[in-house]
Amino acid sequence: MALAQKNERIDLRIEDSQKDLLVYAASLRHQKLSAFVLASALREAEDLVADKAHFQLPQAQWKAFCIALDRPAKEIPALKKLFQGRSIFHE
């Protein structure tokens, strides 16, 4: 399996004390600074994106949500006609 080539770079301007903290934290994980910063940033980004994809509702709202999901779909004649036509991707 070939590794993807890393060809993008991000430059950061930080205070000495911030860098010292990051270097120390990286050493606790036995990682190089850049690997530690990248892993930490990616983990934060994944959590943020997951928060946009996952949600929680109070019990009553969850039940109403599930009922709405389980309802049969409404038939929309114009939409049905649209999907019966030829797709622009098949031309």
C-alpha cells in the first residue's frame, strides 16, 4: 500500500509559551511536534464535523421525529414525472 504524499503546508505564528506547551505535550505522546499538532487538529476537526452530523433530542421530540421518519412518503406528481424523464447524466 503506497502512502499518500504530503505536499501541503500550514504555517502558524504562535507565542513561545504556546510552542513550549505543544512541544512538551508532543513529547508526552512520543511524537514529533508536527505529527502531534496535525493529529490534534484532525481529531478536533472530526469532532466538530461529527457534531454537525449527530444530534440529540429530548424524548418527546425524538418520538415525534421517529414517527415522521416512519410515515409513508408523500407522492409528488411533478417530482415523479421529473425522475421518469431522461437524466442529463445519460446524454
